[in-house]
Amino acid sequence: MKRGKKYQEAAKNIDRTVQYETPEAIKLVKTAATAKFDETIEAHIRTGCDGRHAEQQIRGAVVLPHGTGKTVRVLVFAKGAKLDEAQAAGADFVGGEELIPKIQNDGWLDFDVVVATPDMMGVVGRLGRVLGPKGLMPNPKAGTVTMDVTKAIEDIKAGKIEYRLDKTNIIHVPIGKASFSEEQLADNFQTLMDAIVKAKPSSLKGTYLKSISIASTMGPGVKVNTTQFA
């Protein structure tokens, strides 16, 4: 894959054989983020888990202290008083059964996170084929199936992110924007890693954190020393 000049220039400053300590890694990633837009900084964590086994699945959520820098649009499935509560808490869209055809047939997906009260999961379950592959299905572990819709919405708007293993047992999550200070990115990254270390499956044998790298949207990846999280 041919890379642009800016990418190649940025890559010259990064030694691919070195696992950097967090502050140095963040500094390098910020320096390498030279695009004309405010690039997202993402962490990519390769685990020793085998997601095919239910007990080694990792899934959860954490509120980043400085948010993600992204405006998150929240859709809430609820009924009765919970609809009004969701609206008052700042949900972007609220509704019930009437939203099913809009999402299923019209392909409406103008939202980033879906929250549902437990009594609406029968309805939301019908959207599994649409929401599931996009990682939008509400889940109790992520705090998106709850009666406390106010707290769920506030947490999401404040910078709550969900982490989960992909098919190759890697976790990909945003930790902020290139415009964030090094301290803000380091705080967010540490908060994420604390949560992931805590989520280590008890049945896992061998190395849990195989490799960690952070990168901006258009920039090269920087390896992070995994031993500091052991």
C-alpha cells in the first residue's frame, strides 16, 4: 500500500522495533497527526484471548475523563414516563416500536449509540440483524440496557466508550482527538487500560496483552510498552 509523503515523514520518527512508554508514544502520535482535520487517536490492543469461548469474551464500557472529542448521537428505545425522561436527559432521538420500520426498511442510522429499557428489548431484538453487525445493539454489560436512562445518556455524552474484542481478538477504541493535550490523552488512555486490565478473563492462560499500539486516523502506529500494564 502506497503511503503519502506526510505519512512517510512521520514514520521516520518512529522506531517500529521499540515499545515506547505511554508519554513518549502519545507525543509521537500527536506529532504524526498532520492531516487538515482533527484526527481521532485510537488504541489497538491485541489480546491473548480466544473470543470463540464465551468466558474469554471481553466487553464493557468506561467513561473517559476528557471525553472522546466527538459529539455522540443517542437513540433511546423506551415507553411511557421513560420516554419523557430520556428526552429531558438530552437523548437525540427517542421512540419505540414505530422506529423499527424506519431503521429496518428505510435504512435510518443517524445515531451512534442505542440505549434501551429492559422492557423494550423484545422490540429492539427485531433489529438484531441491522444493529448487531454495526456494534449498535444495546447490551447490559455496556450499560446500554437499563432503566436508568438519565445516567446512561449522561455517561455517553460525557465520553463513555464501549470496548469489545473483534474477530481477531483485538480491541479498537478511540481515546481522544489530536487537538487534545498530551496529558488529556494520557489520562484517557490510562483509564481505558485500567478497565481492560480489570476485565482480564480468569480462564485465560498465557499472555493477556500481546501488543498495544496507538495511532491517529492518518498516521502510523506507535507501539506502547505492555509491561507497564501487567
